Amino acid sequence: FIKEFSVEGQLSELCARIKAAFPASILFVTGDASGNHGDVGFESRHATYYQMIRSYLNINERQLNLNTKNLEFGDSRQLCNVMFFEYKGLVISDACPLLINDCIIATVDEEKSRPHILKKDRDAYKMDLFDAMRYFFQTHFREYVVSLHPGKLSA
């Protein structure tokens, strides 16, 4: 992870910053499976977040590497743990202080009825960058983890 982006504004502003930082790069998008469901309707009555991102970044559909469903919380936790402890090429740059902080403070919410749910507070610690990292791992490294530890993650 070489650079993080976070804005308190519009999705279009976030995409503009990404394009400005990497003007000659081929961009690929991963993320929460729910971003491809339902209408958000900000600019088009029936647009999803990923349709809007495609438009703002001017990328084609093949550059969206989206999961059809998110891993269960326990599996996502296992995936992150294996990546952090066993993947030798994993580096988080100092240019990602918010992601590093999310990794340090990530905690299971013991008050939730379902196990392994990440503790979040929309004011103090949103965990959005940590979530983005989890979806990136799921998209690109799930099979790697399964090959190392058959049966560790659900099918």
C-alpha cells in the first residue's frame, strides 16, 4: 500500500485526487460488494457507487475487480491475519498513516451478537481504509491464503 486517499466530501473529489496522483497509471477498483447493489442516485437516478467510480476515473468494466459477496467477518479476520503474518511482500508505506492507525486499533466488537465484527465508531475511528484493505485482500489474495491453509476460509 503506497498511498492513501480520504476525503470528507464527494466521491467525485476522491476520484479526482486519485487520477491526479496517478495520471499515467492503469487503475483497478476493488471494494465492498454492497457498493454494486441498489441505487444511490446522486447524478443518475439508478447509478451505483461503482458505476459512478467508473465514470469519474474513466475506466472500463474489466477494471472493476469486485466480489459478488463479502467474506464472513471471521473469514475476513483470518485472511488479514494470514496476510500480515505470512505474506512476506506486504508493505504499508509511511504515506498511509491512517491505514496504519486502523491496523493498530482494529478490534473485534465484543458487544455485537455476531462474532468477529469489527468495532467501528463513525466519529472516532471509521475503519474505512482498513475495510478497503480487507476487500483488496479478498479480491487478490484469498486463493493464496486458501492454498497455504486449505480449509482455513469458508468456500
